[in-house]
Amino acid sequence: MSMYEQEKNNTVKVLLIEDDPLDVRYLKKLLSDNSSSDIYIDHADRLNKGIDLVNNSQTAYSVVLLDLGLPDTLGSDTFARAYKSFPHIPIIILSGCCDDEVVFKSLREGAQDYLVKGQINRDILIRTIRYAIERHELIIKRQKAEDDLKELNQRLEQKIQEELKNLHQKEQLLIQQSKMASMGEMLAMIAHQWKQPLNAIGILAQDIKDAYEYGDLNSEYIENLSKDIMQQILYMSNTIDDFRNFLKPSKNKTIFKLNSTLIDVILMLYKILEKSNINILLKCNYKEATERKTFKNITEICSCEPSIFVEGYQNEFKQVIVNLIQNARDSIISKKEDTSSVKGNIAIELNIINNRATVSIIDNGSGIPVDIQEKMFEPYFTTKGEDKGTGIGLYMAKTIIEKNMGGSISFKNTGNGAVFMIELDVVCLK
């Protein structure tokens, strides 16, 4: 209840804690002479009695006038005990002429105001009481607002954490959905890579009959045959492991080699690109790079030393590269429908600019039409037919690179196709 409401309802209740009878008589007279409102006064000559009145009385006191020098307490301890006992009631200190240090300490600790004995008149007393009550009410309101805001912030923080968790789960689901959307092609790649070793095993199986008929089926032949068959089976098993690891989500960020990760993806897609008459090339353009060995007699793909190490989710990064290469392949195939003589080329260039690793995937396809460029990274946007694309590949690429790995992804048209550029912070070179 505000001071105005208290005055209107004649409910200003003062608790005077003072042991000097003359001061008590004088202060009561000043308050009783007030004509603007009825003031009810209770008196206690000890702090403990005052505390009992607050705790046990039916009266809800509006303000306490507190003398610091009482028989049962003295100085700053007086205010400390009073404030601890009834912090909800504004306290005005009654001080003597030499109590400045104690008074100021009490004001710092929560007292609303102070009055110097011998310098008090009716107007000063009434005004001090009025302001003390109003200030205390403002403090209470501010504290409540702060508490409400703190509670709101806690609820919002909890809600944000829940939403972030849900968003992360949805992103992981979309990543898996993107991988599953590529499953058909993955199975085609596995079938293609298995074709050669299966044919080799079939030939070896037929050769057993001939060896038996010609008397060559001896222990040396069986040992060599077993080695040849196991070699083909090991190749098939490694192929399955490669694709299984690709489909497995990364749970935690790791530091991984960018060079070898790109090579893993290229080797996984090489045969299907070759089948589409598309050449793929890996180049290391950073000044520290020295080209080393080639892989599986594919002269266009070679490792570079030192390797670039980055931090992130390796399998999800592989998914990004797979999507970008597949999009480049689709763009080249689309262009070939109009110009069948086109030789498809995809170049992956690895560079370091301002301590940022850049992966550029360059194709000589049909490019990206200007009218769809703003929508390229939107979820479920695709220019392919429903049977060829889900529209989540580039959206997930942007999410993985920018949100999950702290990098950036962009694109632009070239004079003969398009280029997608990924930038990531370099952890180290070695």
C-alpha cells in the first residue's frame, strides 16, 4: 500500500524504538500534531521488544524509527539485528551528533534515511517518513521485477536449451535423411566396385575344375588360390567398411586430416563418375604442399604433404563433399544432354588463405541460374525431379559447415560451370 493510500485510509503505523523518554515524548507529539493523516504509534524501549511487536502484533507497521543506542544493543549492531528481523519494513535511523560513521554504514546496508536528534521538526519528520515508505516500496517493486526477470530468464534459458537440443536432434535426423537419400547411389557404387572382384572369384572357381582335370590341383595351387580369393574378399569387405563408416554419424568434434578425407570421398565416388565419363582431379595449391604418391593408379588423385588438419565432424563433412560432387555430376550430365560432346571435369582444389583452409569444387556443368541462387541453401528446394532430389543436401551442407563446424560455404558461376567454396580454420599443418 502506497503512502498516499495509507494516508487516505488513515493507516500509517509507526513503530518507535527509543529508550529516552524525552525523545519518545517529543517524537510522539510531532506525529500527533500532523493534520494531513492519522498516525498510529507503537513504542518499544528495547530492540528485542520491538522485534516481538513486529512478529507478534496484529499491526502491519509502515515504518520503524530506530535509535542506535539502546540498552540491549549498541551502534551498527542495532541496525543489523533490526534489518535482519524485519527487512520488509523501512527503517529510519535516529542518531546523535557523533554517530555519522555508524549511520552511513547503516544506510549502506539498507536503512532508508536518518534523523539527527535535536534537529527534528514536524515537517522534516513527516517528509522523512513519507519518502522512506515510498523509497522502500520502489525497492520492493524493483526487487520483485528483478526476481521476476531472473525467473523469466531462467525459464527462457531452459526453453532455449530444450529447443537447441530439439534442433540438434532434427539436424541430425536431416543429416541421416540426406545420407539415406543417397543410399540408392551408394548401393550402386558398392555393386559396381564388387563386380570386378566377384568376376575374379568366378574365374578362380572355374579354374579349379580345369586344374583338377589337368592334374594341377596340388597344395601349391590350393595355397595360391586361397590367397587370390582372400585378396578379393578383403577388397569387398573394405568397400563395405568404407560405406558403413560414411553412414555412421559423428558424435563428437575431432581434429582430422582434410587431405585424406577428401581422398576417401573421391575414391568412393571415382568409379561412378568414371562410368558417367566425368574426370575428377584433386590439386593442392597451398605453397607448403608437395605432391606425393598417387592412389590405385589414378594419376589425377595424389596426396600432398604436409597435410591440413581441421576440427569438426569428419563423417558429416564427407557427406557435404559427396553432395557437392554429386550435384556437380548432375549439372555436367544435364549439360551433356544439350551438348553430348562435352567431357565432364570436376576439380577439387585445396588451398590456405589467411590461415583458413579452402576447398573449391569446380565443375564444367551448366552453372546455377540467377533466378534460383537466393534459394540454393533453403531446405527442400530442388530443381531436380522428385525422384532425383530431396532438396536437403545443400541446406544440410550449410548447416554442417557454418553452424556445426564454424566455417563458411558459398558458390559462384564461372565462365564454364560453377564453383562451391568451403572455408574452415586451420588447426595445424604436418
